[in-house]
Amino acid sequence: MSSTQHAAERHNAARALIRRGAHAALATTLAGRAYASLVAVACDHDAGPLLLLSDLAQHTQNLAADPQVSLLFDGTREFPDPLAGPRLTVLGRAERCDDPHALARFTARHPSAAGYAGFADFHLYRVAIERGHLVAGFGRIHWVEGADLRFASDSAALREAEIEIVAHMNADHADAVALFGERLLRRPGAGWRMTGIDPEGIDLRREAEIGRLDFDMPALGPATARQALIELTRRARGTPLASENLKYL
């Protein structure tokens, strides 16, 4: 494998940690000292982290004085020794974001947030990534530049169609979504719903559980997303599946 391929694998692994995260440690600056807190996170289609913060929270007050932040995404839950598992520290700046689609992605990932997302003292922030420090395991440590952490290809068409795709999957293909959770995530039980789709995969949720399934190839628009969903369904069912059998869009 070439050095370019190795670098691409690192970038994908780092971005996957952001996409899979539901919570992260947030570090802000308080009177010249580091202040750490726990926050709920989502991300936009390019993997830019999204935070819904109360104006009354200490970390939000810290941001008003200094927007520089650090976020720690922890992917070590499945490891007996957490220090052998992957984690990513993101450095960047938190900026107010008034994009309704970004807010919809956040509340889809965190349904309980829908109850207060419209309050006057809650605002959405997007972290403009500058660098990332990836620890993929013992001795596998790399700095990743911000441009390499963001998904760079234009996926505006998929972003525009996301709400319709997710609603259609949950309403008309709930059986396939259930199989995604049971067979691909290997978490049996009812109640799985699709909460989001982006160029690199889909997000699922069942009560407090979240799950992530990655596509084999990026999907930049509705047509390629449809094919990616068909392939996930084929894998979940374990049988060949003709594309005409599923009308995703």
C-alpha cells in the first residue's frame, strides 16, 4: 500500500470517529485555563462537528471570550484496554450556525434536543476544524490537517434530499432498517430507525442506542445513495437483491 493510500485510510478513520460520536469532551478556555465539559455532538455532511449549547452554560460563556475549542471523540468503548483503542482530538473554532438543515441533523441524532432547540437561549454551533490528532492505537499516532478531516466532495444534492430519504426509509422500508440494526450492527431487537444519511454512510437510533453503517463508496446524490442503501439491504438480507425491488426515492 502506498503512502498516499495509508494517509487516505487515516483520514477516513479519523472522520469516522467524528461521524460515530454522539458525545464528546469539549475543552474551552476559562480565564486562561482549560475547562473541560461533556457535550452532545452531531456532524454535518462534510463531518463538521455540530453542538447545541445553552447561553447559560459555562462553556458557552467561555466561547464568547475565546472561540478556540478542542473536542475529544472517544472510540474506545469496545476495547478491554481503552488506551489500545482509537480516539481523535479536534482543534478548531466554534462558530454560531443558523442553518436549519444542520439543526435538523442535530435533533434527528438527539431527539430529546428537539424540545429545547427552539428556546431563545439555545444556539447551534459548528466547529471549523483546523487540525486533528488521531491516536489509532499503540504507536499509531498522526496529526491530520483540517482539510483532510472534512469530506471535500460536493454532496449538496444528497444534503437537499436527506430528510425525504430518511422519512421514506422509515415509513416504507422499516423492515430493511430493522435488519440493518439486527444483522449489520449485530444488535437484535425492535425499534431501529434511520436518523441521517451523508456521503459516507447512515446513522441509526433505537431509544438511547446509536449505530453507524458506512458505505463502500461515497454517495454524493440521491441516485448513488439509493444504490448504497440497496447494497446495505442486500448484505443485511444475505441474498442478491434487484435494484427495482426497492424504490428509495
